[in-house]
Amino acid sequence: MSKQTKFLLPESELPTHWYNLNADVGPLGVELPPVLNPQTKEPVTPDDLAPIFPMALIEQEMGAERHVEIPEAVRDVYRLWRPTPLYRAHRWEEALDTPAKIFYKYEGVSPTGSHKPNTSVPQAYYNAEEGVQRLTTETGAGQWGSALSFACQMLDLECLVYMVKISYEQKPYRRVLMETWDATVTPSPSDTTEAGRRILEQDPDSSGSLGIAISEAVEVAVQDEHAKYALGSVLNHVLLHQTVIGQEVIKQLERAGADWPDVIIAPTGGGSNFAGLVYPFLAAHVDGRPKPRILAVEPDAAPSLTKGQYTYDFGDTAQMTPLVKMRTLGHDFVPAPIHSGGLRYHGMSPQVSALYEAGHIEAVSTPQLPMFDACQSFVRAEGILPAPEAGHGVWGAMQEALACKESGASKTILFNLCGHGHFDLSAYEAYRAGELVDLEYSQDEIDKSLAAVPQID
Amino acid sequence: MSKQTKFLLPESELPTHWYNLNADVGPLGVELPPVLNPQTKEPVTPDDLAPIFPMALIEQEMGAERHVEIPEAVRDVYRLWRPTPLYRAHRWEEALDTPAKIFYKYEGVSPTGSHKPNTSVPQAYYNAEEGVQRLTTETGAGQWGSALSFACQMLDLECLVYMVKISYEQKPYRRVLMETWDATVTPSPSDTTEAGRRILEQDPDSSGSLGIAISEAVEVAVQDEHAKYALGSVLNHVLLHQTVIGQEVIKQLERAGADWPDVIIAPTGGGSNFAGLVYPFLAAHVDGRPKPRILAVEPDAAPSLTKGQYTYDFGDTAQMTPLVKMRTLGHDFVPAPIHSGGLRYHGMSPQVSALYEAGHIEAVSTPQLPMFDACQSFVRAEGILPAPEAGHGVWGAMQEALACKESGASKTILFNLCGHGHFDLSAYEAYRAGELVDLEYSQDEIDKSLAAVPQID
């Protein structure tokens, strides 16, 4: 008998609005402490943020409108790859010999191969609407940089990407991809900014860091009246844009005749793909549907939810951003160089952190070796190669499916496969060659880094 | 006003049958000369082919059943990525300022990023059905090798890939991809076969060639009673399997309310993605629909249609295959090392060659520099990065669209975007760095190579 594997939605079912979690903090019993100006320690005002973000995004960041309309021009670009498919993992279920029903949403069909363009496109749109001519950003391995390059190309903006120098030199392909979308990619630290020159004076051979690259990108945005800055995760407006993912999933599960999921799983770095899948289910819960178990999977190398502290901290290493209350390992914390570059963040989205504090979500962490084992199991059955970041969702789903095998429970498991691994074959090569190293952090080491966090209550 | 960009089909619209051109050679006035045994020069029999192919594929190769049912198990695997999207290139039309309407079928959403799994999956299926335990093949850059590895993984077969040694050493990522699907990848020439050992004795440092790799793969298939060989293009049964592409397109054009295409364009190497898009339109023509102009685009480096000769020749450099009548540059012809590795073939599918001889299709060729220029224009507008092979279709469509701009004609143009370029960023890097070299062949050089072709009338 034929089994349906893939649940597509027609373009007419593309969501018309994003879902704003800020609207439901009351019903969910979640407290979202204000973001603070690092100088005054007072709540930031829109004017504080205006030098780096356009007003429309600042309003989304702070606003509490429950449904935010997606501009038609943004939907036009989304249509290049959205709606994305939802899969039922029949083959993997069989391989795992589990009674569980496993569904996964696949965001790897976007032009950049991940979920990131869901937010880079509206960010570019609102900037263009307000007359901004160029966007600046930082990138490590290049996922976010390529998503913003793509979006700027689609919306006729210039894009300046500060790419951590060691990645610029070691990973030329992502740079080429960004340049193909006409972005200007500069190895960071560079002599194009004060921040970069200061670093180079001290250390002409600096291989750079995300913190330095952020400083350079923000400096350019502040000093150039025609430029603004764009961030790829963590902030409320970024998570808002990702909610197209979960909204599509809910429609697709209905088409699949599936049960409401028992457990929803997604990787967490800054929190954006996680929020994108999960928030629409929280909205449905506020509207009366049962709340699934919600599971965040983070790498052992950056365990902000499982081992961090809920406190005010800087979003960046260089202490330039506002202070946000979040689960953090301390802004000085440097995650080990695992292959899931997109998850190597010391903090966590303030919204996701607050949901964790309120008990709405659970979190687990994994070293990268078992995560790659799970990916290998998945690719053997489903044929799709996960990006290592996405692999954390795969690993989480596998644990749940194996628990169902143990217990005999026929649960419905849903996870987010947020990107393909076609750019990550060097990681798979290291995995297959037995060259993966896992560093786990002791609570002592994390406490040391947390000691540098500013004390604000 | 909202413009629909992408035309999806539900899984229920996945084609149930492949279309067999052999059935329509009469109505199309096409003659398909027999394939000859290279020893006897007599037409080959199924028994001649049985050592390397399973009987079901031999029957498809020689059969004339018009509609060949697609086994449910094959459709089950197809559903992992099929139906694939058809796009209307609104943004590119605007960028080119053309009155033409441009549609493209996108095969890059498959797990291996190209159209190749459309045939690797059924090939693996029929072999498994007949008790074959392992498939052997050769690969250059790795597109076909990864498609067969994926298919063997899905159908529980072992896969042995002989990879040209220079690619094995210079392009480790494709090898890793194949290994992730559990294929055994051996650099060729190797000491695992008589053919390989013979080469290594003469030249221990040989960097290999496709011809040598074919010899090794076929030798293993012939000597191991549990193994058969699989080929990724050229043969009738391979082209048959690709016809899911064009069948889906016809349904999607109807959904788009589009006019019947005025011109259909696809790249040609061995002919398989071309046939996949084009054949269903020829079938529709036999059934009474108008025949679009049909345009094959080949690289200047392997101009078998535009500069070759229609004659009996070997399919491989090593003169091991049967003799087929085709457009050929001579089996000794070595195409320049362009980045479109998948198009570097001295010959052309016998079916496509016969269609060309009968005047059903036109052909043009292009150097790679203008082809990459066209890709750059396309990616700026549409955001999707074409594989260089696929770029030949992009280039062809662009010429047609610009001709429409000139003439003011609002033609409907359809082309096959047969793969994404996420594995080809080194090619784009060379392009952007101005390092692309184009070698054009003079008719004299081609004639020299053609002189080595066996004389059979």
C-alpha cells in the first residue's frame, strides 16, 4: 500500500501573518523583563535602537500585536521556496523499529539551504522601505551571511558581511556564495573600521571572532546614515519571522490526518528555528489545543539552557549590545569549535529563556559524536543529509523514538530539519574519519565565565 | 498584485508511468538503428547484455511499450522529493526586460541535488528485484556516483563506485557524500581489477579517466555473479526513467494556466535530463498537440550534436561497450576540463541523436564563460544557484528571452534547471576570479578524433 511521505501545501496556503509571542505572555504566564540600555541600565527606548535597526523592526521587537501581517513583497520572495515540505519519516521509523510516528519539517529547500532567509527577507524589506541602502552583518561559517546576501539581492540592497577571518580563509565556498549574490565580504578584523584597526594594531595576525565581526558590522551601521545592521537570531523580531514554519506545519499535519504532536523537538543556538517551529503550537495552546512536550536540543559545547544562568548579560562578547535577561554562559564564554557553528552562542533568545524559566519547554544537550551517529541513521533511511545544526533535532527525535520503542507508546514526534548538509561535508568527513573531538564543559568552567556577567537584578 | 511563482503538484499527481519514446519512432518518422555487438557487428541480443544489466532494464532498453508502469516501491522513493516544483521566473523576466514568459523545472530539490536519482532509483530497484546484491559504476566529479549511492542505500544494495583518481583526491566532499550513503568509493585506476592493475603497471601515478573507471566497474560486474553495472545517461532505459520530469511539467503548466511552450530548452551531455523534459512533449505532439521548438544546449568543449558526426561508435574510450549509432566526436575525444563535468561526453544518446537527425530538435553550443554570465544573471533575479551543467539551460533560455526582447514577441519559454550549484562553488570561485579558460575545438581536431571511429554503415 502506498504511504504518503511528503505533505506539500499550495502557495495559496502560505501564511499571511507572523505570530507574535509577545501577545501571549499573559495567558502563558511568562514574564519578559525589559531590555536595558548598557549605560543607564534603564529600559531601552525605540530611539536607542534606531541607529542600527529600522523603525518597523523595532516596533516588531517591542510590539504585542498578536498577528503581524506579512507584506506582500516578502511573501513574493518566500514563494521562491515556501511553503516547505513536511515529511512523515516512514523509512526511519521502520529502521528504528519504533511504534512512534515521526514527522519533520524540512527547511533545507531554501536557496541558501536553511531556515535563515525566513527572517533575512523581511529584514531586508523593512530596511528598504525606510530608505536604507545597505545592510551590515557578521558571519562565522557563513549561514547567516549567505541568507542576508540572498535577501539583499532580492530586495535591491547592498550587503556588507564581516566574515571571521579564519572562516574566510578556510571556507572560501560560503564566501563565493555570498559574492554570487553580490555581497561585499570582508575578512574580520579589517582596516575598514576603528574596531578592526584596534585589534590589528594589537595583533596583526588575529584570526578574528564573531564578537569582533559584530563590532565592525555595528560600527559601520552606526556611522553610515544609509546603513543599518541585521541580526540572524536571538531577537524577538527575528523569532517572529520564523513562525511561518510552525504555522505551515499545523496545516500540513491536518492534511496528513496526523494526531496533534505529543512532542516537538528543535535545535537551539540563538533560538530562531526552535521558536519558528514551536511558537505556533504555543499559540494553539493559548487558543485551547493541548500543549505538546517541547524539547530544545543544544550542543554540549554551548549549553546555555541546561547549564547556564538566567540573568542579564550582553548579547555579544564585545559588550556593545543592550543588556538582555536570558539563559547565558557569560558573554566571555567561548564554545568549543564544534561543526555546528550556528549553535555556538553563549546566550539564548530572551523569549525562549523566559519560556524555559516558566516551565513551558524542556532542554537537553548532546556531544557532537552521538549527534552525527543520529544523522547517519537518518540519512541511511530518509536519504536527506542534515546540516550538523539540524542534526541536533534529529538526535532529539531519535531519543524520543527509541524511548517509544522501549515503552511501546505510539507517540507522534515532530522535529525541525532546519537545513541541509551539502555545505558541511568536511564535518561529515571528520566524523567518518573518527576525528571528531568533544569537549564538555564542567559547571566550574561555566561558573568562572558567569562571574564576569554584570550584576543586575 | 500577487504573482504565483511556484507551481507544486500534490504527491497524488506523481506520474504512474514512464513514457517510452521507442513506441513513437513510427509516428515521429525517426529511425533507431540497432545496437551492435562489437565482435560480431550483429545486433546485440538481450543475452549479450545480461552479464551487466538485469533483464527488466534490458527489456526497457529494447521494448516499445508506450507507457511503462513505475513500480510502487520506486514511487515511494520518488516521493522523498517528487513532484518537483515548476517556477515562473517573474523576477528574471523583469531583469531581462523581456516580454517572454519563462518557466523552469527545478530538479535540484532531490537529496543529491540533481535529476540523476530519477533513474538511479529504478535501476537499483530492478536489480534488487532480480536478486542482485551490489551495483558497480564509475563517476567523475561524483554526481552520478552520489545518485547511485543514494538509490542503493534506499533499496538495500551495496554500491561500488570507481571514482577517477584525480577527482577522488581533489574533490573529497562528493566522496564523503557517497560514503555517507554507505557506498564503497575506490580511486581509479585501482589494484582491485585487472584493468586497473594493467594501467598502474604502465603508469603507477596515473590520475585516471572516466574510460578507465568504466572498465573497472564493468569488469567487477561481469566477474561477480552477484553484481551488475549501472549507467547514468545515454541508454534508452535511463532516458525513459527521466520522463517523470516532463510529465509533471505538463500538468504544472496547466495549473499555471500557461500557454503551450513555444520553445523548450535543456542541457545535453549524454542526453538524460534533456530527454526527461522533452520526450513527454513529443508524446503530446504525437497525440495531436503542437510541437514546440526544442533546443539542446551543449558545451563548446563537447559539441557532439553541433560538430560531431552521426555514425556507429563505442560508448566508452576503452572500446568495451556495444557499438551504437549516435552523434559522436569519436571515442578518443577528450573534452577540455570545463566545470560542467556532467556534460563532458564524446557521444550522445542514440535516441536524442536520431531525433536530431530527423529534424525534431535543434542544437547550439556555448563556451563556459557566457554560460556563467547567464547563471549570474539568473541567480541575481531568482536566488537559486544553478549547477554549471544546468547553467547551459539557463544560457539557452536567456538567449531566447533576449531575442523576444528584440522582436517584441511574448513567447513561452521552458527550460530544465536540472541541479543546484551548492557542490560547485569552486567553479563559481574560478568564474568570479576571472580564471575560466575556454577551449574551442576546430573541426580539424574533431575530424582527427573521428578518424578513429570504426567504419560501419
